[in-house]
Amino acid sequence: MKNLVLTFALFFASFYTFAQEKYDLIIVGGGASGTAAGVAAGRAGVSVLIIEPTTWLGGMLTAAGVSAIDGNHRLPSGIWGEFKGELEAYYGGADKLATGWVSNTLFEPHVGNEILHKMAKSVRSLEVSFESDWQSAEYTNGLWSVTFTKGGEVKKAQSTLLIDATELGDVAASQGLPYRLGMDARDEIGESFAPAEANDIIQDLTLVATLKDYGPDADMTIQKPEGYDPELFACACAHADPITDEDPTLDCGKMLDYGKLPNGKYMINWPNCGNDHYVNLVELTPEERLKEIEKAKLRTLQFVYYIQNELGFKNLGLADDEYPTADQMPMIPYHRESRRYYGLVDFTLPYVRTPYNAPNPLYRTGIAVGDYTIDHHHKERPDAPNIDFIKIRVPSYNVPLGALIPKDHPALILAEKSISVSNIVNGASRLQPVVLGIGHAAGALAVVALRNGKTPAEISIRAVQKQLLLQKAYIMPFIDVSSEMQSFGAIQRVGATGIFKGEGVPYLWANQTWFYPERAVTEYELIQGLKPLYPSLQTFWGASGEYLTLSRFIELLQLVDKDINQAVVSEAWDQGRLEGNFFDGLVLTREQASVLLDRLLDPFAKEINWQGEVTD
């Protein structure tokens, strides 16, 4: 079976050849964000080269073995939603993916890789150079020159734009861009939950293992690893839910079922006396990194031996049909943290906890959404300053576009976990669906910049958001407005103007923001939402708290545009395919009002700056 995996990898790799030297866009790293960026940009006709060191696509999703999706189950945005749909088709339905209790979507890593290969192969203008190691990138006279090695041969390629989708932000570092690393100082980052002083402690990484059930009579026990000490894992079966704070249970089966995958496999990615490993790889040399990764691998093999030998699960062995590696282990570790660069805006805790009351309306600039709680792994660094993550309750959120654009480079886009984000918020933005969304947005940003002959910092934010909405990506995290709804685009656009705001709910491991499309609108709600966008309404104070009727809606909109009348609104009603009877006394819902506003005023067309402020 392992040979089949190797054959499959070589078969697909043969489709990706280094056919030319000049591209519109080069992406270094074919991980979650790099693949999404390449697919998104390539589908728009941009010529793209992805440089990827392994034979797989997907990074943490696949090559690192983290095949249990954290969050966004009800926010199937863009390429993440497409990937999820392909998984459901492969396994026979969404219910077939809910095999472990940590996630609603679990899958075998090699299946995820196959799906991403299929998606990438379908994009004619996308090339992937596998088994290729990036060496250097130079930007002169408006052009990138990127050097990499493949099969011992040195190759060069050129492009107008470059996306750093490496796991640790190595390309941007090579350009000398300043970055944060580790925990931020409270006063510097503006987060009351941060420690008083900064430090360089990052989150634990994990070299995941994928185990397979070989049957009740099988003994798949590996050789006892060097330095094995069962005391390291003595509390692995005792675990409490950090959200509900229930008493710990002693249930080794539950510990394993945490990451139970389809077809009798198990993801071993366990933080409590498990296989998390602390090391700050970021500023080490490549040789030093490899040595530390071997230590992480040893920790995981020790834990696997503990599961087999001490807990009695001898029938669970390293899966022989997953990874094209000699030791049956993933190709890369799961990096939870990277360098975090200084962008046009900083994505910090106030913009997640209270987006509508934050210092700036960055929510208007959103390009990717997430709903998972802030999750940090520091068990292997007990000296790390304590941060009370239970108290940092957040709703679902969106990531501002400006966090993907570094302050100090005209042709570089940040992706993966290297965006301009605080250490605390990285605990949420690092998760798989969000990183896929960040990559999708990075690709869309590149498309808009290239089409308009502008740098990423010069483009229209609304143009990027429009590009994403065309591809069924969410720019606002509204849980109750599906991309399959006729009104999806209108509600997303109106929501991104702030005319109608969502209601955030911190909820366990899947935080929420509700739009309530069926809820009736009040006159006051409408006017308050319109005032920041339309100066003619600044002094208007005649809106009551009564529910908004259709006739009153027309009267109020005439304050903005005197040409709006019942006939115009009736036409917009029909064009928007709104259901129900059209009459003066109709009380409008938020969905109906959004569709009409979108068609009658087009408030989304008003340009905004990187802080989300209206500039028109």
C-alpha cells in the first residue's frame, strides 16, 4: 500500500513541470495558504509558480498530518468550503467525517493531499515545482528573481509579485523585514491579557503521527525509542475540557478518539502529557532546525510506544499507507507559530473580541473568517507567563486585508501564519480553515494588484473583497447566512459596510456571529447604519424605534437619493428575487433591507482605507 502512495505522488508530480522562467506570481510554499493562493490566482488567469519542498500540497493539513479541522464547520468559506465538499463527496457525506470528538471534519492526510493535487492540476496557469528548495529572492527594478534547487539543479524564476507562504516566514525575513516573535508586551500590543514584558516564547510544535488499527491480534509495537520514560506521559489519559472546566476523566480510549480518523486511523496530536514539543526553530539554521525536528519526532515515537506498550493498544501501528516517507512519519512538523510581520494594520485582540467597538472598523476590510476559540499550547514551557485564555472569550471574526501586506515592501504578500497579528490572536488565526482563507485572499489580492498594475498597498480593498465573494468566500463571519442563499452576496456586502451589524456570541469551541436575516429592522437601526456613509444624514434625527415599513424605507432613502421611488424599489425587489407581497405596510426584514440597499444605494462601492474608514 505504501508503494501505491509513492506511485501516486510521483504520478501527480509528473503533471507539474518547470515550464517557463517568468510568471506573474511566485508562491514559496505549497502549504495550506500557498495552495489556496495558487488555486485562487490561477483560476483568475494569473500565471503562478508554487515552489514546494515536499511532494505533497497542503502543509499542516496533509504533510504535517493535522487532518482534524479546527473550526469553520458552519462557515464553509471559499476554497475551504470547496475542500470540505470534496472530502464529503469522497467519504460519502458530512457525517462520515465526524469520526473523532475534536472536530466535525476529520480525514486521512493522503486523501486531503489527493484532493488538493486535483484542485491544483485543474488550474491551467498554475505550475507546482515539487521537491524544490527555495534558496533566495531578490527584488530589483520591479521584478522578483527567485532561486531554488530541484534534483540538485539550481533554477531561477522571475515574477512581478511574490507570496511568502513558508511555514516560518523565511522569505520575508530574507528581505530584512522587521517582525515580532514570541509573546508581545501588554502596552506595546494594546492587549490587557498579554504579559507585561515581551519574550521569545512561541507555541509548542508537534511532529504528528498517524496510527492505523491493524486488527485485534496484531502487535505493531515499535522498537523502544531512545530515552523513553513512561512518566512523561503518565497524565495523558487524564484530561479536562478547558472551556467547560469539567473534572478530568481517566479515559485512554477517549484520548485516542480525540483524533480518530476514517478507516480505523488515529491522529496523534495530543497536548496533555502527549507529543507536543517545545523549540523555537525560527532563527535557527536549516541544519539546526533538522536536529530539533528529530527531537520532536523522537518525542512522538516515545508517545506512540507508550500508547502501545503501557496502554495496551498494540494493534495500533504507524500507518503504512499514508506518507511517502521511509519512517512512515509526516514530512513536516505542525508549526503553530511563525514570525509575525508588521503590516499595514495589526490584527489584535480588540478587533476579535469587539469588532464593532474597536479603535478602527477593521471588520469592513475583512477577507477571511474564523470561529475557533483562541488556543495556545504552552504545556512544554511551564515558565511561559500565564495568560487566562478561558477569560479571553471571543465571537467569530474576520481577518483584515491590511494584515497580509507588509509595511516595508512594495511587492510581497504575507500568508500562512506570518501575517501582522498579535501572539494572542495568532492562537485563533493559525488554524487550518483560517489559513486557507488567508491564502485564498492572498491570491485574490495578487490578482487585483496585477490586473490594475498597482502594488498590493495601492489596490482597492473593495475590489479584493468582490473577487472573494465571486468565489463564495466569506468576508463577514455570519453563521446564519449561507453562501447558497440568494441574498448571500448582498448581506455580505452590506454587512461589510456596517449598516447592519452582526451579533457576536462566544460559544465553546465554535464561536458565532449572527446576522438574523429574518429579524425586522427598525427605522433607527437603518439610519444609524447609514449615517457613517452618507453625510446628508448626519444631522437627521427623525427616525423612531418603530419597525421599518416599506413606505417609510422609501421616504428615508430619498434623503440620500431623491430619485428613489416606489417603482424603482419595486424593480429592485424583483431583481433581487425577494419573496413575499410588495406593499406599503410591509415590515422589512434585515435580509430584505440588505438586498434593497445593495441594489438601490450600492454602499459597498464606497471606498475604504486600511483602517476601514470611508474615504468617498
